[in-house]
Amino acid sequence: MVRVSVRLDDLPLRDDLRGLTPYGAPQAPLPVALNVNENTHPVPEAVADDILDSIARALREVNRYPDREFTAVREGFAEYLGHGLSAAQIWAANGSNEVLQHLLQAFAGPGRTAFGFAPTYSMYPLLTRATGATYVSGTRGVDYTLAPEDAAAQVDRGQPDVVFLCAPNNPTGTPLGLDVIEAVYDAAPGIVIVDEAYQEFAPRDSRSALTLLPDRPRLVVSRTMSKAFAFAGARVGYLAADPAVIDALRLVRLPYHLSALTQAAASAALRHAPAMLAMVDEIVAQRDRISATLDALGYRPFESWTNFVLFSGVEDPAATWQGLYERGVLIRDVGIAHSLRVTAGTAEESTVFLDALASLGPGGAGAH
């Protein structure tokens, strides 16, 4: 039995961290877990075998430090992203959260500010405050969209050192036009981060912010392998930016921050990018099926270019979340009034969720 001698408040914690709550989504061993936007499809067996072989080879030299510049990984990401990018424009870390942390360590910090449009990814303010910077929230339209003129005006008033643009946005799924990114970049004095964690789930004919990188040295486009690549457990995130930005990140990263095993796994997965991404179309089909069925059940699903759906019209989100939990389904209450968010899983998982929600009646549990 662990004896607790002091409370957190008794420790000499930084004053700006007191009262904060760490990031965390409910974890429970339920049959259907659709709450953290994971790709619920397993890695294809042939791909998994190659990844295992690559890790086994890396293990033979695990007594040595890994490649500090993770050259092969950066070359793999540059080839995957295309758009004429080179390895000198690529950075990677342990999940996109560490990528964002590196950016904040380099360009934010004490006396500086970071800005995001609420509601958006809940880690932005946590990461910002952990680096000693101040986080400022802007606003979105009633449908969670952003207009170029309004977004640029908000950034111009705040003059932040770092701007977060989640495209498409989490937790709403909302797409973000390139015209918004261009307007915000022109208004911002500092770094503009476009977080494209869910870009692979957007329509095929939609343009990535990667197309805006030329001649914009303060623009950064971040991605992750956690979603479309079904690689959440491997913890690999990356970004593309001007080589000068990459040099800045070298100043704040820990030495050898990407293990040899992580590098081996990521490089192997990138070699099989078409196979790893083949499941995206199925996930998008389930997302659209969920949206259509939610609409038929009387809820309001918001437009989503991601692997999840935010829907409103929930009379009592807490009671509905609990009702689904009791039926073996875990989704996410993201704190938006009368709304819940569900990840698009396999066809079977989607069916279980939709049937469970329907069984709660119109408006969900607690509705009158």
C-alpha cells in the first residue's frame, strides 16, 4: 500500500500550474470504445510483420544511441507528404503533442501568448501553460466555422506569438478553408501552426495547408500517425515547415528524443503507406453513416472532415453518456452544451453505438 505523505498543494509547484487539471479522457474496458478518435482498425498483418522485423533489427543495436537527426524517418515523411518537401523541412517527435510542445518551447514561453479559436483541441491551452506562456481563446461562429475577416481581426487584436489553427477542427470536425489560414498568417506577428491531425479524412479534392508553405517562413503544418495510420500506440507526430523553424526546434528538444525502436517502426509503417491508409475510406463511410443515422434519430450532426462526429440535440449529455456506458459503449462528453462526440469505428462498432443510442429514446437519456 502506497502511503501518501503530502498533497499536491503542499508541494512547491509553480504558481501558474496550481489549480490546473491534467489532460485525460475516461478509460474503461468496454466492448466498444469510441471516445478518443483512435483508428479502431488493426494494422494489417503483413504490415505488422514488416514493422516487427524492423524493430527486431533495431534491437540488435539498441546498446547504441539512435540517430539523433532521425534522418530516415524525416526522409520518409517528406516522401509521404510530397509537395516538393525535403527532409530538411521535416520534424518528428513522440506524438503530435510533443511536436506542438517543441514549437511552444521555442516560440512561446514566459511573457508570450498563444491563441486558439474555442472550442478546439483541449491540449493547446495545457501545453501553452506548461511552457509558462499565456493562452488566449478566440471565438467561432455558431456552426463552429471561421470566417477569414473575423479570424484575422481577432488575431490582429491579440498579437499572439503563436496561433493554433486546427484543420479540420477537434472536437467539432469543422473544415477550415485555406483563405482563413492565409488571412490569419497575414495578421499574425508570430508562428502560425496548422494542426492537420485529421487531414487524411478530408475529401480527396481538398487542399492541404502544405500548399501554403512556400514563402511563408512562419507557417507550420503538423500531422500525426495516430489517426489514419492506426499508429496511436507508437506515438509518432511530425511537421513540415521552413528549415529555419526546424533549426529552432533543435534548440529545445531532448537529445535522442526519438528512440531507435520508434524510428524503425515509423519508417516501416511509412513504407506501407498505401496499405495503412486503405482503411480511411471505410472509416469515412462509417462517419457519414453515423451522421445520417443521427440526423434520422432527431439529433444534429455537425459537418465533419475527421474520423468523428459531434452531434447536438442531446437533452442531458451526462445522462446519455452514462446510458451508453451501461450499454457497453464509451463516447466523449467534450463539455459543449447539449452535445456529445463519437469516433467512427468499424461497421460493427458503429452499429452497436447507433442501436444503443436509439434505445435511449429521442433526445437521449434524461430527455422529457
